[in-house]
Amino acid sequence: MAGVDAFALLLEELKSEEITDQLTAAKKISTIALGMGAEKSKSQLVPYLLQIIETHTDEVLHAVAESIPSLIPAIGGGDSAHVLLPSLEALAEKDETIVRTKAVASLVTVAAAMGDERVQNEMLPLVKRLAGGENFPSRISAAGLFASVYPSSPPALRPTLRKQYETLAKDEMPMVRSAAFSHMPALAKVMEKDVLVSELVPLFNELSTDLQESVREMAVANVVAMVQRLTPDEALKLFGAFSDNLQEDRSAAIRVLKAQHFVSLAAAMNPARPIREQAGPYLQLLVQDNDLDVRTAAAKNLADFCARLDAGTLQSQIIPVLQDLSQPPPPGEMSLSQAVREHIAEHVCTLAAVLGREGTSNDLMRLLRIFLGDDELKAKVLATVDPVVEALGGEGTQSVLLPEVIKMKDDPLWRGGPSVVLTRT
């Protein structure tokens, strides 16, 4: 009886004219279902959720889509999870992006709770229906579901699934192509490796040169994910040229993405292409790119990239360039690369771990002196000075680093500088 009353209260709140009442009801449907029991939930609550999809606002539908997977324990577990698919399918066809996206995420969750046979019999037809939908929102949703049905599909059906995915990836609507591309890493993760190389990589190459920038922007992150399944030799062969060409992409946004993921890409191809050979391309992004956001993104990766280099490469290629970049602007002028200088100051001390005592004393200290003499940047160096102290050792710190810090004693704001260093020795 309590279950019936709870369901009646849910109906009343969902029919309320107050959006807050409707949202409250949508967020507690799993609690109501537990009170109703599995059979009544499947026979009354689940069908009702399908009915309200055409009558409620997008905000409420988003809450419903988010809550539906939480019904799985209340309706009997994974064996009954398939009864939730019709409501989520209807939500996945909605025009509103937030509703559709949440419905796809919930479909993935529900599919994961279902057995292979149920996925084949219930989920696979759903994906095919969405993929063949006349309205593009359905096709957008379908793109996010192939990875959920591919592993449990019989080998004989997999070529058909891949063909459907390829059709979406070549859809006339950019938003559909973009959706297919965004979900490519998930599909690559569950696909046979030989098929990944023979079918998915060519499709990647096509999408990565799409005329729509919104589609091409996903290429960098996709490569970073896909190379996880490849050897360095395979990564270089399949994606080396793509990675190189990003340096010259006409879109600054895409070059920013290359700078952000530079280390991951370089590491995936090492040692087939030694990472030290990527010092030049990295410096191109850091120094020569005409977009400040690109240079700043590269500067943020300074520590991670340099940690993978040898001391000789740091001394011959990296530090001389950093020294030029780190010079303060002439008096009265503003630096056009101040953000880059700040990130260099924040990360430069980490180079000491690679350079060792001699390299830190002879090369890195020249760079640190620039920052320790800069009122705006000295704090970043002192806050991250530990690797320098460790590389120099107690005696080296006393003779090389501490004298530079003591010069700050006349600055009332930095009289604590020496003590900061001394506490680390």
C-alpha cells in the first residue's frame, strides 16, 4: 500500500505546474521504485516514464534520463534492465543536446548491466534504429552506442556494425560526423587491433581533414587515445605524419590541442622516433607560433617534456631558448609573452632533476637568476626550488643558490627568501 501511495505522490509531483516539484519527483524515481517493488515498477512506473517524455520540459527530461539507470536494482537487476530501453531510446531522439547526451550515457550504463544475449536482442536493434533515423539527433545518439554493443556482437555481425558506424562518420550533417569522431576512441578500445588499423585509421584520416573545424578539433585527443593500443613503431607509421602536420594547421585552436597533448604523442612514438628529436617541434610551438595561446599551452608542458629528455639535449637546445624567452621586457614595455614567462618560471626548477649538480650549477642557474631578479616571478621559483636544492646538495646550495637569494634581503617583501632555501637544505 505504501508503494501505491508513493507512486501516486510521484504522479502528483510530476503533474505539478511547479518545475521544482517535477524535478524533485524525477530525481527520486529510484526510491519510489524500491518502495513499489520490482513487478509494479516494471508494470506501472517504467511505462509511465515513457508517457511523460512528450509532455515535460527538457530540464525534467534530463533529470529523468539521469535517474533511469538507478532503477536497475529496483526492477530486478541486469536481467530486467532491458525494460528501461524504450524510455531512453525516446529521450535519445530529442532535439535538446543535454537530454540526448544524458540519455546516451544512461544507455551505455544500462547496456553494461545487461547480459550479452540481451544486448544482442534488445540493445543492438535499438542502435540500428537510431543509426538509421531520418532525424539527425537520432544518428548523433547512435554514434555513442557502438562501443557498447560491438564486444558482445557475433563476429559475423561486426562488419555490418562497422559499416553503420562508417556511414555516420561520413554523414552529410557535420554534427553527426562530429559525434562519430568523438566516440571513435571508445570503439577503438573494443575493436580488433587488425580492424582498427585497416578500417578505423583510414576513417580517422578522413575525418581529421574534415572541412568543419569542429570535427577536426577532436583529432588530437583521438590519436592520444588510439595510440594506447599501438606499439611505438605502429604509432609512428600510422600517425607520425598527422602529428607533424598539426604544427602547421591553419586553426590556432587545433595547434593549441597539439601543444596540450604534445608530450603524450611524442611519448607514444618513442623510441621509434626518439623523443629528443621532438625538441625542435616543441620549441616551434613554444617560441615561433604566432598565437599566444599555443605558446602558453606549450609552456605548461615544459616540465613534463623536459623530464623525458637527456641532459645534453636540455643544455644544447632547450635552456638557450628558455633563456631568451625569459628575458624581461624593456622598462616601460609589456611583454607579449608574459604568460609564457610565468609558466617557465613555474616549471624551470624541475629541469634540475635531469641536469644534475654540474648542469644545474653551470646552466640552470643562469636562467634562475633572471627570475629571482623579477619581482613578479621570483615567488614561482622559490615555491618550486626543491629540485634545485636536491640537485646541488647542501654545499652547492650554500655556495651557488643561496647567494642569489640573499641579494633579495633589501626587498622588504622578500626578506624571508633565504630562510625558504635554508629550510630545504
